[in-house]
Amino acid sequence: MAVGREEVEVVKPRSDKREYRRIVLENALEVLLISDPDTDKCAASMDVGVGAFCNPEGLDGLAHFLEHMLFYASEKYPVEDSYSKFIAEHGGRRNAFTSFRHTNYHFDVNVDSFEEALDRFAQFFIKPLMSPDATMREIKAVHSEYQKNLLFDSRRMNQLQKHISEESHPYHKFSTGNWDTLEIRPRAKGLDIRNELIKFYKENYSANLMHLVVYSKENLDEIHSLVEDKFQEIRNTDKSSSRFPGVPCSSKHLQILVKAVPIKQGHKLRVIWPVTPEIQHYKGGPCGYLGHLIGHQGEGSLFYVLKTLGWATSLFAGEGESYWEFAFFTVEIDLTDAGHEHVQDIVGLLFKYIILLRQSGVCKWIFDELSALCETKFHYQDKIPPIQYVVNVASNMEIYPPEDWIVGSSLPCEFNPGTIQVVLDKLSPDNVRIFWESKSFEGSTDMVEPWYGTAYSINRISASTIQEWISSSPDVNLHLPAPNVFIPTDLSLKISEEKINLPVLLRKSSYSTLWFKPDTVFSTPKAYIKIDFSCPHASNSSETVLLADLFMGLLMDYLNEFAYYARVAGLYYNVHHTNTGFQVTVVGYNHKLRILLEKVIKKIATFEVRPERFAVIKEVVTKDYQNMKFQQPYQQAEYYCSLILRDDTRPWTEQLEVLPAIKGEDLTNFLPLMLSRTFLEFYIAGNIERGEAESIVQHIENTLFHGSQPICQPLYPSQHLTNRVVELGTGLSHFYCTEGLNPSDENSALVHYIQVHRDDIVMNIKLQLFALIAKQAAFHQLRSVEQLGYITMLKQRNDYGIHGLQFIIQSTVKGPGAIDLRVEEFLKMFESKLSQMTNEDFKSNVNALIDMKLEKHKNLREECAFYWKEISDGTRKFDRRETEVAALRQLTQQELLDFFNEYVKVGAARKKTLSIRVYGSLHASEYTTDKNQPAQPSSVQIEDIFSFRRSQPLYGSFKGAYGRVKL
């Protein structure tokens, strides 16, 4: 029986039809039950109030290591990785993460498998097994995760901020762990890491420190009974919740300027103040109020001024790291090269804006506007997948009272100028920490952070010095933002007289096509508009691709001050470069969406190159291209795979090569040419009527194609662009070997791609079913058992309707050639498992895949992404899921085996493979050896990507004929 069932009315969105109940079990485990009769996925999240701050002295990373180990096995389910296998085979996902204060474990699964999944999940908190063999293997996985993150600037700078703090405070600690902290150092002290792990679990994992959220289709009474049955045996030691008194930064860690050397090109400024945590006044939202103003990007804002001066390209402000006892307010600014030379002025202007806020006082109208925006956002929020929802709510349970578990701090409703003023007073020169990152500091630093190797130096800066910076900074017109005209006031739903369940082709001309789908599912006052601009002249050469890229950057730069108000009010837009031109997307509350869309189109139609902004955007684009070499090796391998397979791709190295010579006049001359021949494909969906959708299209056609001097003309029939994919040779294994682009990265990577078929319903389901069955087995063997690398996955690949499988592995343990052999060994091993699979297991997997396919879209964006892919690929199978389910119901086990034997197994007659091997610095010698090996009879070594691509046949494109699209 439950100790208590306190009747608490949980604050929830007005549109939320789910039911909630808070219970406390006899063992003091606090639980929130969520009943959603409409769900097609069940989920659970256990949040344990024990995190990296609880690591024992000298055992950095132990809490994170326990998070890795807990999911291996339990006394009731002793087979290693059987939990992960069960979840994967029943349409689910599982994961976990460790933060400073807590550790979160979560999963989702198909509805009919939830009870067993929940039982397996519960056993990890009752009687987990942590075998010696698994312990040693998983230390390697933690170390691989650490190695993966070594060259991430965000990780490096976060650890540097922690490093420059009180050594006695847990904030100072290294939280990830690695081979050194979890094996070498403990062993040197005579410690058995497994014993320490078990000890840590027993001492800290107590039911009274846990919070559980269970999300199910059943009614609350049934979920209540299920939870009591599964979780009441979790041990309760009445352990006190950990508290970490004191602050991490004493006076010696304040009034400092830290210069640090990043991995990537670019300059960044972080100005940080320790402040009172917002959680202590969450209904007043003091940090949210100040972050809104300091981080604003409209006219008169700090960012607007910095951008106008050519000194900054982005700015964020708000509460960063936050805990019950302490928090930091952060202003993060990406600097241009010119901005890097004016950091003192920038810091001076930041403090000038803070002085403006003090002089203006706390403004009630601004708070009320923010409060109203937050209320609209909360009550009209999109439904998200249950697995995300339970994690969000479980993370809230330790820090908010039960009635606010769902809303958290997202509804500031109590105007309290005093609490805002307290935080504002903390944003002072004598309380500041400034972190300044730039490659230009190489060779001029005198210290190194021990865990990530970041070079840095520290200088003291007094309040009087900052006062001098304030006085000498430019005299500019800083002021508070204007009232937001984009706040929606009409949130009514438009009633569609016709029932349209799938997108329909509403309109077709030589200028455009319009696909339309009104909202018949989500009942939300939001709309989604995507416009694909197909411009043949945008992709003629690397120069035109680059010029199109610069155009997108400048367009969004010009629109920023106007569109920022829309973004704050829940209206979002994006301009995205594609291989055939560009796309404009606008999504959000439909009331004022058209105002934003028409502004974007007008800016395209009247676009002019401003030399001072062109120089800034060119600098940004240059650094983006230069930083491509710092991508993770597995990302590089995926890039090379796309470069080989997709006939419309160009290498970024060519764009980087032509960039220096590109001038503003080149863009001025190029833009009329790019737009001169254009075809538009529209997808309009959501709370919008047929007539309005047609009116939007007509307005845009009038703007671009009509008038005395039209900007665009229709495409000639020969100009319609298609997406073509290389058809690999049947029975051949193709290889492409290359060294990693970053000589400092020790990681190597492999993408082992198996090309299977052109989009076909029956072939699709065979591939999908095989991937579902093999996915967890591949992860277990290649990652858990062989420990090849933290990043190990098997997933499907779809290039414009050409389907296949790919193994993706990143490793320091073995080179790509050796990993490729391990993939083939896995397929040989899996062949026998597949052939021995019982008919019961086969049917179970088929049913799991059917459940996954019948899973409803959670929100408008998710639905639109699904239908847009059908449109953009040209496949237009809008009822794909239903037809694939029908085919699945007819599929036999023998047909699946025949598919494997014909297309996937090692030596299969119709198998087509492509192995992309990226060699890190640890395997540089293997690169030369592997590359010079004599080719086997059925293997093809790709020396030059473009010579190979030109020599291969291409699959037919589904977008081959616009003329055949019927109204």
C-alpha cells in the first residue's frame, strides 16, 4: 500500500487532457502517475538525487560510471544487456545522464510491452548486478566517451570555469571520469573499483532520494497498482539529501580575466557573475527578466549596438549553471575579428546597459509582457514524446513543490521588483569573471587545465579598471525594447469543413506547386509554412554554392532585429541552404505568421548587399568552413559517404578555397542570376484555411514573378533539378580511405554502408525489420563486449529514396580497417542468430515494428517533417505507414531470411557495400598500410571521389517529372 496519496492539483496546460496523481510508496519513493488514453508509447523516468557532486574524494567520475553500469543486468534478469535488448525489440529507447546534482534513467516502449519493461527497469534500483568483467569493459566505455569530448570547446571551457574555483567545493571536480580516475589511480591506492562502485550505490541510492514518473495508457488506479507492485522493494535508508554549502567562487576567483585557447577558429567572450539561484524565487523569474533584456536583439539593445559596430555575431544572456545553493548569470558573445580588438569596449558597453537597467528601474509592463508570453507558450505548448516528457517532469520533482512539477519555472507570475533588483545588483564589476577565448592567445598563456589540456592565463581586473572601460566605450543609444507587436491575440481555431487527412495538391502553375494540409489532429492555433526555392543557378559551381551561402547569412542578418520580436512571441523562421537552392520555413502561432513571412519574402525581393555586413558574414562563413576539420571523425566519414553517393554534393574544401577572392560585388551580380529562374514548392499546414493558403502563394508569386520588372521567371522544363544517387556495383565492396582532418584527434572512424534498394514498400519493411532486430545486438557485441568505441550504432540510411544500412563506429582502440573486419564478423555471427530465431520472436518483432509505425505524430512540426520528406524526395507516399503496416502483416520469416541472405550477409550475391575509413592520429601508420594493400577480386578502392562518381550509374530520381504531378 502507498504511504500517502495526497490530493494535489498539478498545474497543467488548459489543452492537456492527461490525468495526474502524486503518490508516495511505503519506502518513501515519490511518484507522479500520468494517464494518457491517447498515447501509443509508454515511458518512465527515475531521477535519483545523487550526481557528480557526490563523487568520493579521489574517485572522479564514479557517479557517471555507476550510471553506465546500472543497466547491464539485475539478479532477476541476469543476462547482460537483456534490458536494452527487450526495449529495442519492442519499439523503445533507453538512456541515462548524470548531472552535478542528480542522475536520470529513462526509457519508452510500445504499450503492450510496458509492464515487463517497467519490471526490468525497477530491478536496477532493487538488486542490480555489476559483474567484474562488465566493470572493466565499461570503464573503457567511459574513457572512450571522455576521449570523444576532448576536443569539444564547450566541454573544455566548462571544465576551465570549474577548475578556476575553490578546490574544496564539489563544483571544482572533474565529473566525467576516465581510465586514469577509475582504474589507474584507484589501483595505485589499493582500491577495487568494483567494490567502490557497489559501496557508492549502497550508500547513496535510497528510495527517499528518488523521484519516479510513470506515463501509461492505463487509468490512474491501474498505473498506481503497477507502480506499487514493481517499485516497493527499493531499499530506503532514509539518507539525507546532499547539500553543498558555501559558494564555489571566493574573492580570488572574482574580478579575473581569463584568456584561453580554444580548438576552433573564432573568438568568444563569456562574462559571468555568481548570483542568487532563480529556483529560490522561481515565480518571480528574476534571471528570466534580466536575461530577456540583456539578451534582447531588437533596436537599442546591447547586441544591436555590437552588431552595428561590426563587433559581434551572436549574444546570449541568462542563468547558466544553476543549483539550489548557487548559480551563475552568463552573457556569452561571439566576436568578430574587429570585436576581438575591442573587448574592453564591449565589456564597457555591457556594463553601460546594466547601468541603464538600474536607472530605468524594474519595469512592470516588461514583466507583464513576459508573463503573458510565458502563459501563452505554456497553455499552447506542443505535445512531445512521452520519453522527453517524463525526463522533464522527473527532473523537476526534487526542486519544485508537487503542484508545480509540470510547469516548473516556466510561468513567472509574481511581480517582485526586490528579487530582480537583488540579482541585478550582483551584476557588478567587483563580482565578475570574464573568460575570453581566442586562437590568437596561443603561445602567450602560462597555465594548462589538467583534464582537457586547455591553455590559459589569468589576469586580475579591478572595479576601477572596468569603470575606465565603461567611460572610454563608444557613446551609443542604448534603450529598452519596444512593446512586442507579434504577441498573438487571436488564438481561435479555424474549423475545416472538409476532412483532409493527407496533404493535397491544391494549386499548380509554372511558378509553383502548393501542398496543403489543414490541422485535423492537434487543435492548436499554429501553422507551418515551408517554401522550397529551386534555383538551378545556385548550384552550378563551388562559387555559386558559396555565394548562395553568403546570401542566406546576409538575409537572416538583415532580418534579425525585426524577426527577434517574432521569435520571443513564439514565431520562428529559418532560411536554409539546399543543394538545389534554398528553403524558407516559418512556424508558430498563425495569427501574425503572415506578417513575418511577407517581410522575409520582401527582403528577398529587395535584397541589396551592404558592404560592412558582407564583410562580417564572410568572416563568419570563413570560420565555419575552417572549423569543418574539427568535426568528429565519424561525422567526417558520414560526410564522405554523402559526397560519394549523392550526385548533387560539392566538397566544402572547394568553397573554402574560393572564399578569399569573393567580394560583395560578386554577390550583387550573382543574386539576380540565381533568382532569374526559380520554381517554388509550398507546403502549408496547420490552423490555416484553404483560401488563405492560396492567397499566401498568390501574394508571393505576385511579388517575385509579376510586376513591371519581375525578379523571377519560371524554369524551363530542362531546368527542373533532381536528386540522383550513385548505384553501387552489385557484388562489390567499395573502400575509401582518408586521414582525419584534425591531426590532434586520436579517434578513427568507420562508416560501413550497405546499399539495398530504391524505395519499395515490401523491400522497405524487410530492411526496417532487419535493422530493428539487429540494432541492439550490434551495439551489445561491438560496443559493450568488444568495446570498440563509445559511438557505435547500426541505423538505416535514406538518400532521396535510396535505402540502406550503415554501421557507424568511432574508436581509439582499433583502426578503421580492423573495425571493418569486426563488422563483418558480427554479420557472420548474427547470421546464425537470425536463422535460429523462433517464430514467436519473429512475430514479436513484427508486431513491435507495426506499433512503431502506427505511432501518431505528437505535434504539427513532427507531422510536417514526415510529409515534407515525402514531397522533397518526390516519393509522395503520404499513406506510407499504413501501406507498410499492411505489407508487414503479410511478411513471413522465410522472406526476411531470404532478404538477409540476398542483400546483407557477408558474400551475399546482390550485396553492395561502401566502407568509409577515417584514420585518426593513433592509426596513421595503418592508413598507409591499408591504402597500399592489393585490391581483392571483388573490391574497389576509391582513389578520387569525383572520378568514381562520374563513372558510376545513377538511380532514377523520384523528382524526375514535375509535369506528372496531378491536381
